[in-house]
Amino acid sequence: MNNIWEIGNLSVSQGDKVKAYLELPTIEENLPTFLINGFEEGPKVLVLGGIHGCEYTSIDAAQKVGVDLLPSQVKGKLIVLPIANPASFYARSIYVHPRDQKNLNRMFPGKKDGTDSERLAFWLNESVFKEVDYIIDLHGGDMIEALVPFTIYHVSANEWVLEKSKEMASLFDIDYVIGSSDQVPGSTYGCASEQGIPAIIAEAGQQGILSEENSVLLQEGVKNILVSIGSLEGKVKKSESTYISVFDWYRSDFQGLWYPAVQIGETVVKEQLLGKITNGFGETVKEIKSHTDGVVLFLVSSLAINDKDPLLAVGA
Ligand SMILES: [Zn+2]
């Protein structure tokens, strides 16, 4: 019996692989897509890259997963969207969609008649998220962000989704695993887990540089998850993780110049100076001190800083 898998305008027969553009209703750009329908039955999995258009390492990693895997290897079904936000990618737009200046990873589940980002979120959720059993969303530091690799899962009220997501987040060769209690609503993984779909974000790479090493780290992690859920043959590789429950973001409340006093991966103590903001004349207008003991997981590396911009985050 031929088991055809349909996603939007695309379809793939059992035992086949298709690479083609996914067209979503009311979305101007088409999304390059790999669809794999394995010979054998198994879970349906989505791998996303490029929700943020300048996180190049994660885009490269997602694309390579899509290129590498074959229907003879995959049990079940796999869809890979390496450039999920093409307008942001080609505009080299940091954080936001170039047409509405909104962060796609704060828009889920989106709005059918909303702005560009809201519509993209809506159709990704309707046409793709709801068709799969697991979601792996690859990210990294944006053009102006340095970070140490970490993964995030949503602390869902659904015990099974919570445990499964936490397990998935622990399967990268990455030290820091963050359980997020919805500090940032509208994320891919938060929206997915609220709908009963185990989902995670993995972050590696930074500052607009394509890192081969971090791309491999993400690819290996994705494949390790696929092994653990029964999509791929093999042995699950376990690594030691540090679990973090507080992910403390610091934001600017001035426009000015940002001088971090710490580095990524650095351990900090409560009240330690994390950095300062000066005005255009070099006078300090704000000193940022740590609320907690913890480790600096990401750090904005841009000297120019705007009101409400993120500055850094400390995991505790
Ligand atoms: Zn991102």
C-alpha cells in the first residue's frame, strides 16, 4: 500500500524523498523543504532552521540534515525547513522580519489575517506543526550575539510532553539544558508543547559566522534525537547535562553604547558587574549587576544598543 504524505502543496510517496518549495497561503516567499517518507512506519518529525534569518550555523545544520538523510534510513516521516523565514534571511535582518519588524519566535500560534510574521507563524503551525509528532527547532546567536551552546525545552503542564521534550533537549553534546517556564510567549517550542507536541530549541553558533564545528554539533544532536525516538537506527549517545531553571534576561533601558564586563561561559556571582551602558559622550548612564549566581549563556556583542534591546542572559 502506498502511503503518501502531504504537507501543503507538497507530497511524497512511501520510500521517497522530495526537495521542493513549500507554498503557504498568503505568504510571499516559498520555503525550501526536504520531505522524506521512509520505507518503514515510525514517528513524524519536523526540523526547523532559520526562524531567525541570520543564525547561519543552524540554517546550515538543518539543510545538511535534509540533504544527508535517505528514505532507506528513516523510519516514519521527516520534514526539514532549513530557511523557515526567507525574507529575514535574504534581508540579513537581525531578530525581526523585515516587513513588520516582529520577532517570528514570539508570534506563534500566529494570526491568519495578521502581519507577515503573524501569518507565517499561523501557517507554519497549521500546515506543518500540526502534522508532526516531534519538533526540533535549530537556532544560534544572531548577527550581534555571542553564546555558549544550550538547548531549551518548555516546562509544559502535560507531563509526557515535558518529559519527552526534556529528554530531547538532553541529547545534544551540549552542557546547558534550560527548562523555560514561558518567559517568552509565542515561541515555536512553547506553542508546540501547548498542543501536545514535544519540541525543543537548540542554540549553537554566533555572530553571523558559519561555524562548521557547531553545525556538526547540531546535526549530530538532531540525529541522536531521531535515534532516540525510533526514526533512525543506532545507539543513543548520552552526555552529561547541567539543568538550568532560571534563564535571567537583562535588557537595556537606554539607547547608547554597551560595554560588557563579562564573557560568554563565565561564571558570575550575585551583584557582580555584568556591563555598563554609556551615552554618546562616554559617560556611564547605567551599570548592570547580576541578580543571581550563574553562568553567562549569551551576550550581545554590538556596541550600539537601543532601548529594550537584550543585553545578555544568565542561567542559574
Ligand atoms: Zn534564534
